[in-house]
Amino acid sequence: MSEQEPKPNIRDYQSFSSLSTFVGCGMQYYYRYVEGIKTPPSVAIIEGSAGHKGQEKNFVQKVETHIDLPVDVVLDVVSDTFEQRSADVETWETPKGSAKDEIIKLMRFVHTNHNPKIQPVECEAEHIIEIPNPESGVPVKMKSYIDLVDTTQTIRDSKFTKKAKSQGDADNDMQLTIYSYVKSLPKVAFDCFIKGDKPRVATIPSVRGIRQWNWLERAVPKYIKAIESGVFMPCDPAHWRCSERFCGYWLRCPHGGANTNKVTIDQAPANLLAPETEISDLL
């Protein structure tokens, strides 16, 4: 944006997704949340959406019944959600049938081996809170949908992936920090549902407290001030996210594909399985 352009219209609330997008790349935030341009979902996102819907179907009712649904009921939800959302996919990195089989196989394992151990007290609940903003005096409204809170008062967030999160990921993740702040609960965890020939579940627990909550109260108003300034910084052009493969806005971005002087890299690092927000140095 040039200095002559008016400041952007900022929506009246933020979420983990919007803030993590801004932290990762200001231009991605601008296209998605200011211009309102949505990009087609990846296969991994479709699989994750289908898996989340299956978990939601089971755990929402389990809050009251304390009984898991039959596995076929859950898998029908997974299958239907996958089919509904697959119409939006433009590029299939793996064949549609293989991707669907993969998430069905994973969710059969999860529902049989993991879900019976979990008793939820809350599932997919919407939370709206206000974070004090000394920068402007106007609190920042945050909206969150928390996957699950169990009877041990642990906030659990499901991740559908090909590789388990590390302890460092769990300890420094901004999403878990926001959820912990929202609920004023210290115990958090990633439930990593790992795809592959041999599906497995890896739970990575962590703890939040005053230090992380104070960091959030300091950091969020600064993000909002930067957003409201109308200056949307691009990410490092050498970063993997600044590529056609990992950025749906790359071809239109003057710092990406629209920059004819940019040298492109065809492949991300070998150990990169999905784009993640790097915030390990923020806490």
C-alpha cells in the first residue's frame, strides 16, 4: 500500500488465524483480511476439516452421554465433509481417492484408540474476550473456537499431520497461549493425529501461566497497531512460505510471483510437511 492510500478497514475482532497470518506475512494478511480474497484449500486442509468434523460429531454429544458414537457414524461424517469440501480444491497433490482413504483410515484409528480415553466437558465452543489495549484505550476483541476441554481441565487442540509436533512447538505456540488465556486454564496439549501407513496419535502437553498471558497482553495490541497503520510487511523472500506452492496470493503479490526479479525455489526444505507460523522466539 502506498502512503496516499487510506488506512484499511479493520474487522472488529481478531483470531489466532488472523494474527498468525499477520505475523507470518503482512501481505497475506492484507489480501485475506483486508481485501477479503480467499484462496482454494489444499488437500491437507480438506483432510483436517473432515477429521475435525468427525471429532466434533462425537465429542459434542459425549459431553452429556459420556459414550462414544459408533465408529461408522463418525466415519460417515468424515466422508461427507471430505466430499463437500473437495469441490473447492483446485490442485490435488495426491489423488482424491487416496487422500480420502488416508483420512478415513486415520480417523478409524483415532476413534478406536484415542477417543475412548477422553471425556470432554466442552467441545467446539465459541469464546469472545477483550484484551486490554493501552495503545488506543480500545480493547482488542478476540474470537476463538476451542476444540475441546476435558475433565482434567486440559485444553486440547487437534492437529492432523504427517509428523508430530515437538515439545518446543507446544511450549511456544501462540494458538495454545490464546486458548489458555481465554479459559484461564494453564494445562494445554496438542493431540497430533499422524497420517501414514501406520496411523498413530501423539499428545504433546504443555503449561501456560502469567508469563505467557502477560506476553499476549503486550504483543496483541502491538500487532493491532501495526495492522491499523496500514503497513503490511512482506515476509522474507527467501522463506519457504514466499512461494507459489505455499502462498495462494503469490502470483498477485508484488513481492512474490508478480516480482519478475524474484528467484524462485521449486521445493521447500525436505523436512517441511506443512506451512506453520514460526513464533518460537516470541514468548
